Amino acid sequence: MEWKRKDLIGLEDLKKEEIEIILDVANSFKDVSKRSVKKVPALRGKTVVNLFFEPSTRTRTSFELAAKRLSADVLSFDVSSSSVAKGETMVDTAKNIEAMKVDCFIIRHFVSGAPLIISQNVSASVINAGDGCHEHPTQALLDLFTVRERFGKIKGLRISIIGDILHSRVARSNIWGFKKLGAEVIVCGPPPLIPKEIEKTGVKITFDIDFAIENSDIIYLLRLQRERQKENFLPSLKEYSFLYGIDRERYEKIKEKAFIMHPGPMNRGIEIKSEVAEEERTLILEQVTNGIAIRMAVLYLTIGRKI
Amino acid sequence: MGILIKNGYLIEPKTGKEGNFDILIEDCIVKKIGKNIPSKGHKVIDCKNKIVSPGFVDLHCHLREPGREDEETIYTGSLSAVSGGFTTISCMPNTEPPLDNKVTVRFVYEKGQKSLCEVLPIGAITKNREGKELAPYFEMIEEGAVAFSDDGNCIMDSNIMRRALEYTLLHKKPIISHSEDQNLSKNGVMNEGFISTKLGLPGIPKEAEEIMVERDIKLAKLTGGRLHLAHLTTEGSVEAVRRNKKYLKNITCEVTAHHLTLTEDAVVGYNPNAKVSPPLRTERDRLSLIEGLKDGTIDCIVTDHAPHTFEEKESGFENAPFGIIGFETFLPLCLKLVDYGIKLKEIIYKITYGPARILNIERGFIEEGKQANIVIFDPDIEWIYTKDKIKSKSKNTPFLNWKLKGKVLYTIYKGNIIYSDLE
């Protein structure tokens, strides 16, 4: 199988084989970041634009480094939400930048579906760097990569995704990714934060975190946005932390060869206690490292498909 | 000289009369309905194999004037309406400023007089459509208001809703309720379910509608007031009306043509022209709406014509306003119901005499001596609804480039051919 897509919008549309291509290419790029000269000429002469309609430092930096290590020229463009109010639509914004002859847009948007709509209106590649509550495909790909590296496989593993599933694009992308590669997925969180009919994706639902952590190979914690309390999804952050946070006692209950993952940034003291975050059986920094290789692979495949 | 509609197949919903009849129109009125009327001196429209029906009556549309003339004006809305076969349209009060007093109601009424069809204003139930203080019903009726609604907003305060229904006992006009618990539907942009979960869009549960449908019916029972439920979309709502209509004579309800045609699947791909309020639901709901039409639970079909500019609709699914245009695709969408076992005469009833009865107006029928509002259409012509064909000022339709079956050929309003497809 060969990579043919111009864009990467989400993992829902991808075939298992396509995900595997990305993971394999990422594997070959991982070494680049370990060298003293961290650069290959794969995308020399290509221009990549970070178009962020929602602030993000970490994802943007990761994409920026990935593009630079492939020798692409990178431009970062922060579009405040007020430019929408100025009358320019997001498609206008993208078309204007495309008129300067760029090869790829990396788009983060607070509205679900924005990267898809832009991708239908520009001929440059579009990579979704997170849209609303929809998908965050490169996050899930780096998670898959990290798990595959640690366990040597994904098929047959059991992953529990814990927290605010309703608002999480990371959860959605991971559900598609892990299901497609043959893992069993459990979602766990307070009932108001479990979206309706999520079981139709093939996941199991539990509200009991102790059951989830005692029976999983990967415990994937989501970041809890503090605003959720004001919106009455939770009585209090303290109660959330008590019900769904990982403390020392819960950490001791995880399976012997299990690992904790988190997409960052961590809310220390809420979904994870500080003393646990530093523990050996967390893969949090590895995820960040692997993010570069995954994003290099995605840039290379989408932009490079024409080469 | 008059207009003679010859050889057409007449479907007359008030009397149930059906068959090949000629109709002679003179001086705005229907002079004669009969067989083989001599054509001497008249302008003859040959209607062989065509259907002749009363002009359609829409009791739910948005014409945007005053305030949003960039989206639609009363005139452009009426042009869109007559091209879809309508001769009477009733417009909602959510304009800027709203139709909550005699001045704005009069404004719409007068603009309507200068447009291409009859435009009947619906006044607001409460001042500024805020659901807090009752609006002045009687002065609005004096200036032409035919019903009252805060459409787009639900009256969340049950006591205000009760009072509004009580006043219908005096003024006899229906209260058209946009039944939706707006705390439950808050922030929602589509039906809540697997598709909203997949797309990461905030959902609106069916219960948001059903809770308020049940409440409104209970208040109608309490007060004896005249309640009309706008745009039902769920199986539960249809069942609630069916159950209560058996003994309550003061409730009626409507369904839109798009809820009879589309489901939430249309949202996949974040199509902003599939964003409507209330939202498109599931196939099961859609079929229950058709069932409700069949057994008489649902009284009429409406357009909920809601024009919006391209810029507003293209601002991302979550930001885009709710609503689609509906006059021009209405007939072909309604005709699809034939495939579900609804007879053509039943369909015509639900888009002419049915809605007219709800407003208690002398419209929606063809009768000798009465105003000649007539539409002639061919149910079999297939055509493609392309952008250049759109008459409305706005183009927000999910049916763009659809192949549609059934076409309006002539619309006659007050005895004049106000629209013909042969132009």
C-alpha cells in the first residue's frame, strides 16, 4: 500500500494500513533527532505554514521542529478569533496565504470541522493539529507509536482512556486509532462527560476508574479543563480528583507491565498527582519526543506524495 | 377577458373535488369551475396532464425585513415563494426590530401588499421575544397579525406561556410554539447521538423538544387556549400529539419539508446548510413524521424558509446560524411523500387548506366567487436545482444540485399570472 492522501484530517477515515505506513515512516525519522546534525533534506524548498486559530505552544513547536528537521521553511501564523469578526472567513485566510505559494497548512481551530472545510478549498496539504472536539490525529499517531515501541505491538492490548471524553479530540482520535490497530478500548469518566452513543465506535464504557486501571495495559489520562466545573459537568475539581485522579494508591494498583500516558499539559493535582507524574511507569516525555518523528512522517507523506 | 385554465386535473382540498375541470378566472375571482368552458375571448392556459391546485399556504417562514435586507426582503421572499407555488405566506416576527408592536406589524403588512403574494405577519408573543412580558396582541391584530409566536425562542416561563394561551380565548389567534427546552439545547448545533459524538459537535437531545411539547400540550389543556406546535422533529413529539389530539381539539402541529426529507446524516462533512433549528434527526424520527402526516396527527407542512448570507453560513459549522431556504424546493420534496403511500390529494391538503384552517383564513381552496389563488404544476418534470435558478436573495440550501421531481408552471395570485416557468 502507498500513501496517496493530500491531507490528514482524522484517523476515522484512515485504513489500518495507512496508519501503519505513518508509524513505519516515523520510525525511520526518529533517528534524525538523535544525531548531532538534526536535519535531512527531504522537504527542502517546501513551505509549511502553521495556521493556529486557537493558541497552542506545544503542538505548534513540535510541528515547527518537525518541519525544520526536514529542511522545510516554516511560518507560524496566529489568527486570533477576532479576525473572524473582522469579516474574513477562515477559508479566505487560508486562500490568502496559499496565494503566496505554500505547500502545507497545519491547522488548529477551535471549531470542529474547520481543517476539513479548508482542505476542500485549497490545493496545499492540510494537516489537522486539533479541531474543536473532533480529532487530533497526530497526537493519536504519536501515542500509537509510543505504545508500539514499548510493547512491540498494539493488537490485543487494552487501553483505558480516562477523563473528559465528551470534549476531547484526543480521545476520539485515539479511539479510532487503537480500535483500527486491534486494541481493546475502554472509556472511563463521570457520566456527564461520556458522549452519547460512543459505544457505537466499539469501545466499552465504565464509570469505575479502579476497574479500568486494574485491567488495562495503558492508562491514558486526559487533561481536564477547569471550565468544565463552571459549566456544571462536575460538582468540583476536588471531587473529580478524588473520583478520577491517579494518586499513589491507584498507581500501586496498575498492572505490572502497564504504563500511564497523558497528552499534556498535565494538570498536576487534578487528573494526576505530582508524585505519580514523575514515576517510572509513565510515558509522558517519550510521547513528546515521538511527536517530532510522527509529525515529520506526516509532513513528509502528505507534502512529499507529489515528489 | 379572463384566464381560462383548460384540461387540467383539479384537486380541490376543501370539498374533496377531484378530476378534469376547466376554471375560468375573471376580475381576480374564480368565475366558474366546470367541464368544457368555451374559450372564446379568454387567455387559455392548456393544462393537459397538469395538476391544478389552490395556491400553497405557508404558515412558517422568515422574510428578514426589517433588519436583515441583505439576507432577504419581503419582496424577494415573495418572489421566491410564488416561484415555489405559494400565494399566501405567513412570516415570523424575529426581525430587527421584532414584530412585537403595531408599528412593525403594519410595516410588514404594507410591504406585503406591494409584494407578489399575500404576506401575513405573525406577531411576537412577548415583548422583544424575550419570554418575559406579553406583547400587545389586539393592536397587532388590528394591523394584520394572524398568529403569535416567539419563533426561534421558546417561552421558558410556563406562567407566561399559560397567560399567552389564555388570551387566545379572546382573540382566537393561534399561539405558535417553538417548543424547545433551551437549557437542554444550550450550545447544541445538531441532533445528539453517534454522529454528533463522531463529529465532536455539541448535541441537542430529542428530549429538549419533547419536554416542551408535553408542557405546551398540558398548558393547552389547562387553558383551553389555541396552541399550534411548530416544526416537530421527533418520534416522541408526534406520539405526544397523537395521544392528546384524541380529546383535545385546540392543538395542531406542523412539520417542515426538510425534516421529512433529510436526517442528521446530512451534517457529516460539516455542511452548514444542514444546520437547522430544530436539528435534523434520525431516520426513525423522519419516518415517524411521515406516519404522523398519514394518520392526521400532523396538520400541515411548512417551509421554515430561513435565508442567511453565504458569509454567515461559511463561518464554520458551530458558528453558522441555523436555517435554510425552503420555498423553491418545497413542492418536489412534498411530492416525494407519494412514495410513502400518501395520496397526492392528502399532500395538497396539508399545504393549502390545512395550514389556512390553522390561521382561520379564507384561503387554500378554489371556489366560485372567491379569490383566484391557484397553482398549476407538473408532478413528473425532473429538473436540477442549480444556484442560478435560486430566486431567494440567499442561497443556503442543502438541496443545491439535487435532481428534483415536480415543477411549478404557473402561479396565479388574485387572478393574475404572477409567476410562470415559461418566462
